[in-house]
Amino acid sequence: MGVFWAAVVVAAQGQQPPDILVSRQLAEAEGLGVGDVVDLATSAAGANARPFRIAGIYEPTPDPMQLGQVPREVRMHLPDLLSLTRGPDTPAGTEHVDSINIALTDPRDADAFARDLASRMPGVSARSTSNPSFDGNPFVVLERFHLAIAIVTIVAATVFLLALTIMLVDERRETVGVLRLIGLPVHRILGQIFFEGVLIAGVGALFGLVLALGSERLINEFFQWRYNTALIFVRITPEVAATCVAIAVPLGAVATVAASWALLRRGALRLARR
Amino acid sequence: MRALAFAWRSLVRQPARATLGILGVAAVGALLFDMLLLSQGLVRSMRDLLERQDFDVRVTATEALPGTGPVIDDAVAVVATIKALPSVREAVAFRIEDLSIDRAGRRRVRGFLQGVGRGAVQPWTLLRGGNPQGPRELVLDEDGAREAGVAVGSSITIRASCSAERDALPPVTFRVSGIAAFPFDGPDDVTAATTDDGLATACGEREAGMADMILVTAAGDPAAAAADIAAARPDLRAFTNEQMIGRIEQGGFTYFRQISTVLTTVTVSFALLLITVLLTVSVNQRLGEIAALRALGFSRARVVADVFSESVLIVGIGGALSLPLGFALAEGLDRILKRMPGIPEPLHFFVFQPEALAVHATLLVVTAVAAALYPMRIVARLPIAATLRDEVIS
């Protein structure tokens, strides 16, 4: 149902009109403020318009399903809405509503309640509000998409990392050869390289996290501005940070050891170019 | 020996690092290619889908997208007014409601029921049987026919859930006149279509009176038809396919374009940084060798060209490999995104466009040039005597 609002009446006269709340986006777009009185009608022509007083401006609850649609919304008491939208042939009290929010004694009964309702009242469907992990949920799908992108990025980064570590290890071939010649066993050198890899990967992961935290605000501010919403698009949670470190550090260390292993299998004299 | 051949030999001499460098570029290039396909893919796919139908103009009650805004009242009169316009060849009312199909002893099948006014053009492709002729006939998609276990000529009992009627409606029996493919059908959706009177019957209405939109086929220029409709019915909104795409673009579709822009930027920066590091480390390891070549008579421009050729070879081969990889990856990513509810089967998020290939090639060329700049500078400024001396001493 569309409710159309008409000209703003600056001052209320006579009986105080009912209160409404106006979304921030609508208020900004139309220059509305608290205390203004507006006429609302259910048709674009403005027939049967009724005055309402703006009691407050509210920030709509961010709804990812409505991304891109600027919420030009008004909230009013249900009796006021029914009175505004009721047809001339509809007796008061027989109007319909779009949905009913139900709080269950035990939220775990949501699915059973939905099934029970569907069998008792064909045509009425009930859905749990706390079960977002079903297969077709857009956000579960988007999460999978981002995960796939992340995996490709990790593969590309690993390949580059291996190429770089091979070169870096090769650069230290003579040093490794000398260490071998003075008696250091392979596992000792490998251990040193491993800890070096862990250190470098750790510092790199921390740098990456700092970069991500810095860009988090930028990305959120950009998209919030772009879509005029309070939705949060990027959130670096401790779990996300821990996952990044848990992938990056072992990956870096393993790449260093893998690159070094081929080198250490060669003879000490050959490494030292003697 | 030419610079390119010389650079090739340098790469072949160190196959592990060359292979890894090329594979890295291929993986990054594939991601870059996919992001370019994604940036316009959905919009292009939607445009194809709209243009594949025989309707050029869509008329709605408000600016809201069809199905999300108020309905058009008195649709029969509106269709008659639009049909009378000389710039219009055909106009049909279109309304969609929820549907459930009763199955004996099994769970109901849920889907959509379309009510379409009679006209020469229908918004579906008939696969078998015929179009619905009366208010108790319908066409059903393949999924619906399979789920309900019906064929052409069978009877089917459906229950509509209509926006204008909040009470639970009684079941209505229809005859399946045909099996059809619906362009906006999702992979798991069940869609049926009947006449506007048929939908009114299912909704318990006396006659067909409302429509979500009016589908119009223009006699000539769609923009002229849209303008004529807007002039004839200023209370309604008429949009050509192009304008409809614009409205859709303003909605959630831009999300993928923004994401693709961000990821393209990140991917190119990532590739640039890594190839620069790869080449720089590689050049630093060969400073003595390069100084020796200069001492033997290789010009400064020539050694710079060698480094540049190496970058071109790594990025070029990696870039070429990235295309088949990118197509394969796009296929997988498309499959993931198409799990979203309400996405029509023929709609794709990743759509190949020659422009994307051109941008991909341009970005890789820019990356190859930019990545080679710093190592080329090192080589160009290399002091021959001092480097050779250091090499001998070390």
C-alpha cells in the first residue's frame, strides 16, 4: 500500500492531529522537522487527506533486503493507519493487516509453531525471524561468494609468496652453505628459517589487519553514503581477524620452509660455491 | 638476440620462479577478469532478458518496481486506453499472486500464479499444448508439472493467496492447457499462468480489475510509445526497457558493481605490488650479470628493454592463462550467486562482454609497464665498474 503525503502545514490548528514518525531519509529529502504537520493520503491525487503531526525523526532499522531503496517511510499507530486506509464499505474492526509479529514462550518452537499454523489456517504462512541460515538466504549466498573470492585471493597470494620466498632463499644460498660447512645441521637451519618465516608472516598479517581496520571505516562510510543507509557493510570481528592470522601465518611459514627445503637438500660445498 | 628472446631465456633459466610468477598473475588476472564480467554482468543479462520478450514498455502505478508498489486499478480500461494509441501495437495486463498446489498426501507445492490479459503476445514460451483460453485453464512450467504430477489436459487444484484478499481462499480446479517456460522463473520456482479472469476466479473476485503492470509492445519507437502512454494516463508511469534497467540499476544491482570496483582496484594493486617485488628481487640478484652485459657492450636501453620484456612475458603469459581460468571461475561464482532467491534461471551475474576483455588487457598492460618501472630504473642507473668490482670482491 502506498501512502502519499501532501503539502506541509507549518502550524497545527484546532484539535491536535495524531502523531507520526518520519524516516530520516524522507525528512532530509523533503525538509521536514519535528512539530511539522503533514497531510497524508492513500492516493497520489491527495483525496481524503488527513493531517498528522511529526513527533519524531527516526533512523529506519537497516534492512539489507532493501539495499538501494531509500526508505521514505512514515510510522504511525495502527488504528490511525487503519482509519486512513479503510474503505467506505469496510466496517471498523474488519480491516486486514499485512503481518503479525509473534513472540513465542520458547523461541525454539518457531518451526513447530509455523507448521501448526499452516495446517490450521491454510493460506497463512509463518516464518521464523531467527533462522537466517537456510540455503537460499541472500546473505548466506553472499557469504559463500565472498568466501570463494577469498580462496582465490589466498591461492594467488600463496603462489606469489612461494615465488618470492624461492628468490629470497636463493639469495641466501651462500650463507646457508657456509652455515652448513661450519657444522650446523640441516634441521637447525630449517628451524631458523621456519621461525624467520613465522616472524615475517606474523608481521605481515598484523600489517594486513591494520590495513583492513583502516579501510573498514572508509568502505563503510562510502557505501553508507552511496546507499543512504546505516547498514554496516564491513566489520572486522575478532573471529575474522583470528581466521586471517590463522591462515596467513602458517601459510607464510610453510611457504618459507617449502622454498628452503629444495635448497637445503643440495650439498654444502655446492651451496657455498666451492 | 632480441630483448624478448633474451628475457624468455632468463625466465627459462629459473623455471620455478618464472612458473610461480606466471601462475600468480594468472590467478590474479582470472579474479580481475571475473570482477570485470561482474561489474556489468547482471545489468546486461537483465537487459537481454527484457529484450528477449516482445514487450518494449512496462506501465506501473508508481515509480516502484513491478510487484513492490501499488497495483493499477481498473486495468481493463487502462489496457483499452493504451491499446487505442497509434504508437502501441499490443498491451496486456499482468498480475502476479502467490500460489500453492494441493497434492494428495504430500506437502503443498508453492509458487506464483500469473494472470495475463488476452493478447497476441504472451510473456511465456509455450513448450507443449496451448495457451489458456478460459478462466479455468492455465499453463504450468516444467517444474510445476513434475512436482504436481500433471500433464497437458490434466486437472490441477490450486489455492491462490491474493494481496487484495486476506482470507484463506478456497481451492480452485483448473485444466492444464499447456506447459510453458517463463523468462523470470527461478531455478526452484513453480510458476503457472492463466487469463486475467482465471486469476480473478482463483482470488475469489467477480471480475479481473487490477494489474501489477501493463506490458506493452510498441508499434515503432518504444520511447515514443512510453511518452504517448504517459500523456494519455499521467497518473501512471511508463518505462521503456532501457529505463526499466536504469531503475533496477539504482536498486540492489549496483551493489555488485561497487563490489567489483573495489575488488578490481584491490586485485590490480595486489598484482602490481607483487610483480614489482618479483622483478625487483630478480634484478637485484642479477646485478653482476647485468653489469657484465653492459661491459660487454649492451646499451642501457637494451638492458632496460630486457627487464621490461621479462615483465611483459610474465604478465602476458599469466594474462593469457587467466582467461580460461577466469571463465571457469566465473562459472562457479555464478552458480553460487544464483542460489539467491528470486533470481530467474536465464539471469547471470557474470556475462562476457568484449569491453571487459579490452579493459582486462589494458589493465594488464598498465600493470606490466608500471611493475617494470622501478626495476628498469635500477638497471638504467647501474654503475658498471662499481657493480663488477663489488661482485668480484664478494
